[in-house]
Amino acid sequence: MEIKDEHLICSNPECDSEFMHPVYVQVKHAGKKGQSVSVDSGGVWMHQGISMKDRGTKINMVFWCEWCHEHTEVEFLFHKGSTLVMDRITPDTYSSDTVWRD
């Protein structure tokens, strides 16, 4: 993941596009109940009893690139004051429908 002039740039090294569309957002909390909230083009979803291998809170955001049609997943992990950020090209298991459209 790269940010250039306030734009998120596609993670595909052959693309370099700034035309990234949010298609999925999920916030997971690994507490005793294992809760998450996710948002996609179909709405907002709440889940109970999820399992996480990590501790703390995890935020996943998936973006679809308008140019190369790849999905980039950006993951934020928070634990005891530390923040880790990872990104990767994901398989096409996500829709290309944008979370919100006017």
C-alpha cells in the first residue's frame, strides 16, 4: 500500500493506479464474545462469536482497483499500544461493488 498526494495507490506493482474503490470494511474485536461489524455494498452486518487468532482489535479494508481489477486488502492490527499495518493483493472473493454509491 502506498499513499501518494493523499491518494491510496493500488498494491499491484504493475498498476500504480489511484482509482481505488472501497468494497468491504470489517472491524473485529477479539474480546470474550468475539464480535465484528462489517460493511459492504449490501449494508452493515454485526456478528457474534467469531474467532480470531490475534488479540486486540483488527480492521480490514478491501479496495477494488478500477484499472487492474485487483482487490487490495489493508489490515490494521492494534494490541497494547502497537499498530501494525499490512497490505496484500487478495483473491477475487470480494465483490467489486462499492460500499456506498451516490
